Amino acid sequence: MRQLECHEEEIHLCGKIQFFGFLCIFDEGGCIAASENLPSVLEIPMKEILGRSIDQLLPLLSSEQAWNLKEIERQITGEIFTRFVERIRIKGVDYYLSIYRYDEKTYVEVEICSENQLKATRLFYYAKYLEEQHGNAWQSLTVLIRQIIGFDRVMVYRFEEDNSGQVIAESLAEGMTSLMGYRYPEFDIPAQARALYVKFLARHVADIDAPTIAIKGLGPGEIDLTRCSLRALSPVHLQYLKNAGARASASFSIVIEGKLWGLVACQNGLPLNVDLAQRHLCAFLTQYAINYYLSEHQKENLVAQTIMGVMERDLKSELLVNSDIGIVLERFAPQILEIVGADGLMIKHDGGSKTWGEVPADLQLRQIHQFIEKQDESDLFFTSNFVYEGTDLEQSAIFPGILRINILPSNKWHIYLFRKEHVYEDVWAGKPEKIYHYDPEREVEFPSPRTSFEAWRQKMKGKSIKWKKAELSFMEKVAQITQQAIAQRGGEIAQLNKELVRSNNALDTFGYTLTHDLKNPLSSIKLAAQMMLMKDDLPKEMLRKMALNIMDATGLITEMMDKVYQLTQSNYVAFKTELIDPRNKILNILESCKQQFDSAKLDFVLGETLPILGERTLLYQLFLNLIGNAIKYSSKKEQPRVEVYSEKHGHSVYYYIKDNGIGMDIQDNCNIFDIFKRLPNSQGFEGSGIGLSIVKRIADRLDAKITVESQLDIGTTFCVKFKV
């Protein structure tokens, strides 16, 4: 005798539709199948329906409608709309006609409209209601859907890891018994039904006792009704609803990341149709609630990740400076215990062990260790239902929740986490057991729907609260950080030496930078003072300009001194970046450099100066050295010329400093940024050879790129690429 299971029933190939609509199916040759009630609407026999094309049948359904077949084809094959929907009138009754493509066939469904038409203006208020009911989008969704379809009960049913389900939100009519918190077994919704719920998000039955309509033209096995709104439900499911006291039912799928997370399940004590517009609105609001739930869930995850991230960062820092791993892990053990939400923690290694919180007894610990050692080698072991054997469990606390992570497998360093037994009572909507009936004709047993949905209580023991994915990932990160710290320690001495050399070099360079770049503002102060001493009758405006130049110069000197002081304290200066237009700085540099290098005949061309992201003092020093060099090395030309301009390309701003000075041998450009590097043709010009070295270091600090093009006796062009 063979035993049939629910999942073996091919519910999408039932070959029948519900009573309140009509269906016809087309292939390239014409109509290949139609519901047997369609002839009464079209007033022609079935044999004249089969074979007709869609453009011949549509006018028979509604002659008042102007059917644009090209537009219909565009919609049902497009990326945005895959279903064409139109409201039509047949013999004085309003219907929704929908056309869609599936399984290489075209389906035309016609179903009756509800008397109460939905108002599109309400959509805004429905969405606002979902947003404003803080904390539980699912409960708000049940309230809205019950208001839209008028059913007695609307509940959100969430699937658990074992595929059973639980009611987590509910809205119901007055006087009804609440099912909030009730569990439903996995076999209440078989696998093939779950698969259909993922493909087609809205299902309903208007009256479980109403007769169904057969489809003629093709056999039931040839007609795939997966996406058919009118599809009749299986007899087993109809009986299930009847046993539950429902005459009408509707459901809307909650699909998250491609998987069936749950259902909005709706039941009514009397027959009631949920028309196409109502179903579309309910499906839309369900998706809106899903998005809201995911948003809130993401916020919670971010908070947890932030807390974990802070501890991970602190652990990493501590491990890098403290060579005793045991002391570091012991210091962080209470934080790990709190973050993971365990009852106890143990750090175990060859030298012994240490515990925090509540942990199993020694006999239980030995069992745990022996069991894990027999398993396949894995750095992480976890379970929420560990079973102890041969111990007097009544005399000690039970810890079925075990997590062990290998910190240093070679040295047998492990962290164990423990969770106590979580005892609670499950309330099931009827006893979760399958009942089979015998069919003597087919000689098979088939599943029968449950007849009782009365509360059946079950005390759950022997398990702990399950370990979350985020908790497992966190413990893996703790192990990874520890192992990386050990690996890094082997090379940390060499790295510290490199850092020391880099720090000393940076201090040396800044000493040269200070003496080099302070010359320019000091020259401005000196020139202003000389003019004041030489001329007693300077105009007030001239005195004011000199005073402003002195103030600017002293301000720059102060900023440079501050940066050098900060460097001596930490060898790293945290510069504040901002969007800066360097035009005024460039003009100030021009005036002081013309005087410094005696270049009164200079032809200076300043083009567009686009704003760039940088730090004020560093940008001043960069342009001071580049423009100063351009003016200096072109000053002995008969007609010295310097040009500065900028261009934007993509997400970068390019600054060009171009001169017609002495130029450089471009073959030697790999060395021009070396400190104290002076080129052979620079003899006769003052300088120490550190200006371009400073420019390169500043460009690196600002994450800018500097390139140069030059020809001897013709001139040089520097290009600085800034990110914006």
C-alpha cells in the first residue's frame, strides 16, 4: 500500500477555476483552452471559441472597448508591466480583464469586480499609517488589509527555521478568539504550495463551497495555472479551511531575499470575494511593510555591528601592544560574554582554563570536549540542543547551548560559550500530527486535513536560545583578529624600525622646509619695513596695504610653526581639509616673488582657478614652491612668462604651472623631487634643492599626483592633479 504525501499533489495543474470568472488560453495558433462557462458570456459554442485568435475574441467580450493589441503586447512583454489590466462591462456587470504571458502561452482572465471601488487617494494614507505605527509594521499591515477586504481575521504568519509557522500579528473582528502566538506545523502548507507562493504573491478563494469550473480544450496536466488568479484550490486545502471555520480565504506572500519569509493569511466566516484591485493594493502594502521591516532590521544590525566593531578594534589594538594573549583575552572575556548574550564563557588551553559566568559542571565539560573532538575538524562548533549522557542532570544546570571557537588551534587555545536550557510553552493551533485516510479504489493512503484547531500546548525543554549568525561571525572575527596579531608580531620589530627611520626623516625634512618656506613671508615683512623706513610720506592706503601684507605673512609663519610643533609631538599631523579657491593666495605669491627675484618685466597669466580640496597652509606651500620656481628660473629671460590655470576632467581638477625658463633635462626627472637635488643648469640661481622635495611630500599628503614636462632652455610645465 502506497502512502501519498501532500507535496506530491500538482496543485498548479488542477484544470479548474473558481466560479466568479472566465479564462481562455492562447498559443500562436489561437485559443487552445477556455473555461466551460465562457460560451454563456460570448453566446457562441465552445467549438467556435477554440481556435480563434485573441484579437477576434476580445471584441466579443467587450465591444465598447477599443483594443490596442500592440499596446497590450508591449505591456505583457515589458520589464515594468507584465500584466495588462482593464476594467470592462459585460451584460451590465463590471469585470476586470487581465492578460499576461506565461509558459509560452497568453492567458486572458476575466473576474468580477467588487461593488466597493477603491480610491487611489487612500494609498498615501495607508503608507503613512504603516510608517507612523512605530515598532510593528506587521500589526499595522493586518489592520489595513482587514479594512480593505473586510475579512473577519487577518494575521501575519512567519515561518521558522524548521518550516513550521507562528502568528506574530493579528487583526480580527469583535468576539473572535485570538490566535496570536499560535504555531502551525510545516505540513499545513506543503512544499509545492510554498513554491507557488514565491512565484505568485496573491491567492484567494471566494467561497469554499461554490462549484468550480472546468477548462476545456486541453487536459488538466497540459494547463499550468501557476500565475492564474482564478485557479481553483485543491480539495484538501478547501477542507482544511472548512475545518478552520472559514468560507473565504486570501493570502499575500512575504518574500524576503527570494525566500518565503511568511504569509499574510486572511479568513472570513462567510463567502466574500477579494477582487483584483483589492489584491493588488494588499500586495503593494505587503511589499511596503517588508521594506519598512527590512529598514528597521538593518538599523538594529548596524547598532549591533557597531558595538561588536568597537570591541574588535580595541581587541586588535591591545593584542598588537601586549604579547601575552592570555591576559588580553581574559581582559575582554566579560565583553565577549555580554555581546554574544551567553550565560557562561571559558578560555581553555594546555596550561589550564578560566571561566566567567555560569558554566557546566566538570563532568559535563568533559563530555562536551570529547564530543567535539570526535567531530570533523572545524574551527567553529555550535549547537543549541546538546544532549548530555550519564550525568545527574537534576542536580546541575543544563547547558544545551554550546559554542567553541579555535583561537590558536596549534596551541589548543579555545573559547567556549554556554547557554542554559530555555524552557517555554508552545501553543499549537491543533495538535501537530498528520492524519491519513485509506482510499480502497487506488489502494493508497492520503493525508487528511486537521479537524481541530483548538489550542494544544507543548512544553519545550532541552534546547537553548539559538546562536545568531551575527554572533557566530563575531566569534570568528575574534579568532581571526587574534591569529592575525600573532602573525604580525613576527615582523613588528622591523616595522617599528622603519617607522622610526621615517619619523626621523620627516623631522629632518620639516627642519629644511621651515627654513626654506619661511623665506617668502619673511621677505614680504622685510620689504614692507624697508619701504616704511625709507619713505616718511607714504600714503595712508599704501601703509594699509603694507600692514595687511605683514599680517598675512605673520599668519602664514604662525601656521607653519604650529604644523612643525605638532609634528614634533606625534610625527603625524591631522590636517583639516576644506574646499579652497587658491586665487588670492596665488596673487599674493606672485607679488612677493616678483620682488624677491627682481622680475618686474614678468608677463604673468592667471587663468581660471577652480576650487580644490586641501589644507590652507599646505596648499600655500605647494603653490609657493611651484610658482616661486617658475618665476625664479624664468627671471633672467628677456621676456619672462609664467602661466597658471586649471581644468576639470571627470572627478579631478588639474592645475598647470607653466614657465619659459631654463627648463630641465627630462631624462633626469626621476631625481628632481629628491631632497637637496639641484640640476646642473641651475647654477647662478639661489636655492638649496629642497623646494621640489617639499612639493612632492605635500602632494602625497593631499593625495594629489604631480607630473612634469620640460625641455632645456624652452621651459617647464608642472601639473598637479587634485581629487574633488
